[in-house]
Amino acid sequence: MSSSKSKEYWQKMADSIASQNETTNKRNNEYLKTDIEFVKSHLNKGDDLLDIGAGSGLVTNALIDSVKQIIAVETFEGLTQFIHKDILVINAELPTFKIRKEFDKIVCTGVTHFFTKSDVEKIYGNMFKMLKSGGKLILRSHCGLKETVVINGYSEELSSDYFTEYRKLEEEVELIKSKGFTRVDVIDEVADELNVWENTRHYYFVCYK
Ligand SMILES: C[S@@+](CC[C@H](N)C(=O)[O-])C[C@H]1O[C@@H](n2cnc3c(N)ncnc32)[C@H](O)[C@@H]1O
């Protein structure tokens, strides 16, 4: 199995996107305020920040005044047209993206569940290498509660083929730790409007190098 179905979904959106808000949850995007406040609470004015899977910049654009510099990585150029002109944008494949620079913080919101375990393992491994010692990775990810839940097929709600892998929460924590992170805090404070399924839940993760 690969993440090619999620890739096709986002490529299609990138080819036709007309407004920045199209990348948000279709039901309600009030959760964005909570995401932005959560991420900001972990940033310092002097930080070098890397945003992985920055999409149309809904989170990253809001962080400009909270850090020294942001580099935003996103595969699809069509999405990144909305990212603020002062942010350096790199269009690259996420599982293989790595640059020889170390960041104080890395942020990645609403991205990791679109990748299979083997792809996300590469992403977490490269994130660890791109963090300074003492740095933090701040994630929002969607996880399975009792077990891993995979959606791989046609979604009526989105009228499209779709792939997501909501890995069991404890497994995701172990996966992150296996890449070298010394401590992973799981924070159950994601806005209620994102948590609509009884067998899955969104969490924030703060991972320490
Ligand atoms: C819900 S958006 C989140 C964007 C942004 N981080 C935010 O919080 O607004 C999901 C992002 O994951 C990226 N993504 C999902 N599946 C992908 C894949 N298979 N390959 C590359 N990028 C993918 C999409 O391009 C998109 O930018």
C-alpha cells in the first residue's frame, strides 16, 4: 500500500484550488484558531521554524510574527500560491525531504495520517535530524482509539478516492520515539468540531529532541 491515493486527492485540489480555505475541514474550520494558538504557545521570537506539509498556509502564515524565520515545505505548488511572500517555500515530496539545516521547532498539522506507516517513519526520521538538540516537533495528528483505522477507497462526503491511516495512538507515540525523540507529550485539546468519529480522535503531540 502507498500514500498515492492521498497524493492524487491533494494534487487534484492543488490543480483547481480557488481559495485558501479549500484545504480545511469541509464541516467547519473554527479548529484553525485552536491549532494556531497551540502552536504559538510553543514558539519563541528567535526561533527558526520549519513547517512540513504547510498546505495553503492557513497555519504557517499566522506564525510569521511569532518567530525569526519560517521555511514551509509542501509538495503541491498550487496550494503554496497562498503562502505569504516573506516565507521561503520548498515544493518537495515529504517522505524524502531533508535539508542540512537544524531548526529550533518543526510544526506539522493535519498531515501525518495521510501517509502510510512506512512513509511517515521516513518523515519522522528526517524531522528528528533537522531539529536542533533541545528542539521540539509540534504535531496535530488524527489517530485510532482502540485500533488503527484505515480509509482506503471512495469517500461519498468528498466525492473522491481517499486514503488516510489513523494509526492507534500508542503506536504513533512509539513510532515517534523510535526515531530518537526522548519524550512525547500527547495533548487532548484539539477543537471539538474536528472530533466527530467515535473510533478516532485528533491530538496534539509535542516531541522533544
Ligand atoms: C489538511 S492539509 C494541512 C495543511 C496545513 N498543515 C494546515 O494545517 O492548514 C494536509 C496537507 O497534507 C499534504 N499531503 C497529504 N497527503 C499527501 C501526500 N500523499 N503527498 C504529499 N503531501 C500530502 C497536502 O498537500 C496538504 O497540504
